[in-house]
Amino acid sequence: MTIELIRPRDLSAAQVERWRALQQQGFENPFLSPDWALAVERAQDRRQTRVAVFHEAGRDRGFFAARVDTATAMPAGAPMCDYQAVVSEPDLRIDPVALVRALGVNRLDFGQMLERQAAFAPYARGGAVSHIIDIDAGFEAYQAERKAAGVGVLKDAAKKKRKIERELGPVRFTAFSRDRGDFDQLIAWKRAQYRATGQTDIFAAGWTLRLLEQLFEADGEGFGGGLFTLHVGDRLAAAQFNLRQPPVIHAWIISHDAAFERFSPGILLFAELLAAMDATPFTRLDLGCGDYRFKFELANVSEPTTHGFVGLPSAATFARGAAYGFVRAAEALPMGRVSQLPAKAMRRLDRWRGLH
């Protein structure tokens, strides 16, 4: 087994097609596509995105995209990337330490790594579950399954839709909208939300906005971005900009007009999107990780993920281990929200690293 490190732009057409073929063996999410690595490289306009290609027996058996800096590596496109994995043949033996050496760094920080990628389990320091809606049997069957499970979110959405139409006007859903004004409004809403909540404005980095703009311009039903909107009368009430690659739509950038808050426009938009998927090549809507009630109610499939690091003996590896140790010690203290501050600080630092 050899591992070759190359830029996404230097992948041959055959390698790109090989990667896409391997995706169909359980790695269908668009964040695991070669097109994601290529899009990130174009948007960042830097030479940091790399692909580790696993060669064995005269063929390419696996691909892994990462951002590579002087001493460390992290997911390609972090913090915009919601999944990570070595996209490979099922029986490929992955050596994470050999991967770190091939990347030319001292430490690989992984996040939202597919938990079923067992080679990384010894290096995991925590996990989260991604919530997925599978409507392969059709929207009506999905509705019936949710009702049988005692979940009333879709019924409530239908009631609120009727109420908003009675009080404010007709509701209009648009799938794969090309309206640049609505796209810009969604970004403006998100940036205002970041300011109001004291979160890092991910779009201030520049490359993140370029990435979304390039994905918005990607036409067709293959890899790219998809803008989904909900209007009440002539007014935009809610919008989502999602990553897409059949058979998966991945919910990504989501916001709404606070003036419509009591009608739950975000849930209305999800309900409309799910109903519209019957007429598309998409059969899964991935809601990503997060302990939000609507995700638990809508999802009928889960995908466990892990986060952690793999390191060679070095100062960078020692520092990461010490940071995780400090986080664990803090979380063990009976100090309520204060115990969560070190973990939040670590996540914020990782977000900053990825953006710059």
C-alpha cells in the first residue's frame, strides 16, 4: 500500500470518476465527493487542500481530502465541511498514522468522521449523531411512518401553512431557485444572526462566501448548491442553501425572517422541500448534527460520527492531547455551563484555524 499526496486539481479524470464510483458504496454525502475538494480549492485560492490517494495492487482504492498546513491537517473546507471519511473500497485497511505521515504533518484533527470508519475509533475523543430523512419510498410513505411514530411535526406544519395563508397571503415554495436576491438575503440573515449571538461570522473570511457563490452558480442536478425558498405573498419568509449530489441533499445554510417566527417558517420550508423531492433524483435529506428538536422529529435514519486527532510524537500532538485533557477535566466539574466553556473555546479556535 502506498499513499500519494496530490492537489485536487491534479486528479486525473479517471481518478475523479473512480472516487465518485467509490462514493456509491456508502459515502454518498456530497461533502465526501471529489467535487467538494475541487470546489474548496478553487474558493480558497491557496495550495493547502490535498488529496491522499491510497494505491494498492495497481489501482486507486481510496481517497481522503484534507487541508494541510505546516504541522497539522484538518477537514478540507473546515469549518464548512460536515462530514469526513476515507472514501474507499470496503475492505481497505486504513492506517491513520501512515495517513498522517503521508500528509506531511505531525497531527491530523478529524471532525464528524463516519463512526463506521473503524480505523479512527482508537483516536476518537467524542461524537455526535447526524440526523437524516430517508424518503426513498416516497413522501406519502414517509408521512405515514412519522405519524405511526407519534410525530406530529408535519401535521403541525400543514396547520400553520393554512393559518399563514388565511392571515397573510399565499405561500409559495421554490426548489433550486436561481434568484440571486434571495440568496443574498439568506446570507445577510445569517450574518446578522452571528452578530446577534456573538458567534464567529464565517463569511468574513472571504473564501467561504466565494465557495457558496460558486456552488450557487453550479447548474444541473449533479454536485453543487441548491437554494430553496419560501415566500409569503411577495415576501421571502425562509430560505435554505444546501449542498447537493444525488441521492443526497445536505441541509447547510438555513435562516428565516423573524417577522414570521410564530408560523415556524423554517419547518414549513422543510415540509415543502420534502414533499417536492418525489419529483427529483434525491431520496435523502441530511439535517446534519445538532440537538435540535425538529431534527429528532423529522429524521428516520441516523449516522454516528466522531471527532478527535491522530498524531506523531511532536509538540503539536502534545498540545492537542493537553487541550482535550483540560476539556475533560472541566466537563467533570459540577459547574453547570461554566464546565462547557473550555470545549466551546476549543471549537471556536478550530473554527478560526479553518477560516484563516
